[in-house]
Amino acid sequence: MKKLAISTLAVLIACPAFAGINHPDQGSSWTMWGMDPYVGLRGGMSYTNLNYKYAGNKESITDYIFQGRAALGLEVCDTVRSEIEWSYLGKTSDQENFGAAGGIDVEAKMQTLLWNNYLEFGHYKIVRPFAGFGVGMAFTDVKRHGDLVPRHSENKNRFAGMGTLGVTFDMERFAVDLAARYTYIDIQSGLHNFGGDVGIRFMF
């Protein structure tokens, strides 16, 4: 998974250089089945709540973490776009008391691979609000350790879903997106991630 992530980032870093080759008075230099491709880079912060169960007790593991996202997408028309997005969420770390088991430190690392679809609203040329949803997989690594419990690590691939609301500033050659996102990951008794990010999309 790390090799895939590194390769994806290398491609995304190189792509903006090619995006600038087009003449300013023309549209995209090439299309795919009549749709304009783009690459996107996003970053921000989020609040994570993991409902963790152990020894018959359930506690909320919470933390504020960094999130980074990279996407390859297509503009289907002026108001609809679809993309494949890889995201990396920083390590969630918290300690809670689980009854007789005492205090337990829980850590969670996550990456997601989502198929996202967005719909933009309004007839404004530059500023337009949008809504979106995404579905895919989450790659998780959850660890626990404490004074009275053995160290344990669990790696699982689980369903992930995402909903978002935001606003885009369309500059034709590139666009800036401000977004608020909610992501659900089906691990333990449910992981909920509420985040906000700023991103830039480079058009081809």
C-alpha cells in the first residue's frame, strides 16, 4: 500500500506541470470520452471519534488529526465531476478507562480509497457551492496496549462512505475548493470523522 501511495503522489506532483502547457485562450488540451480530466491535492484537519469495545465496555476514542487527499478525476459537464481519491488520515491516539481492564491506550491509522461524485449548484461562473458523496474502502491499523492488557494490533479493510458540502472557486485553468466532510468507516463499533480541507484542482 505504501508503494502505491508513493507512486500516486509522484504522478500527482508531476501532473500540474503538464496542466500549465495549454494555451490560455483554449480549453483542455485533451479529453477522455468528451470529459475533461483533472488532478486534485487537498489538506486539512479533522475530528475523529472511534467507538471502541473491549471487555464488555465501549468508549469513545477521540482526537484531532491532519488529513491529506489526492484525486484523479473527470469533469463530466460544467456542474458534475467524478473522481478516484486516495486519502491519508493522521494517527488517532487516546486513552480511556475500560472498567476492570483499567486505562488502555488506543491508536488508529487509516487510509481510504474512494469513488467520489460531486454536483455543483448555481449559474455563477466563478463561485459555486457543491455537494458530493463517495464510497469505497478504508485500510485501517488499530492498536491497543495497557498495564493490564496485552499489546494487540488489528489490520482490516472495511467499507467507507463520505458526504461533503463545500464551495468551489473556478479559475478555468485551476479551481480552489473549500469543503466540509463527514466520513464513516465500518470498524469496531463505527468510526466517525468530521473534517474540513482546502484543495486545488489542476485542469488539463
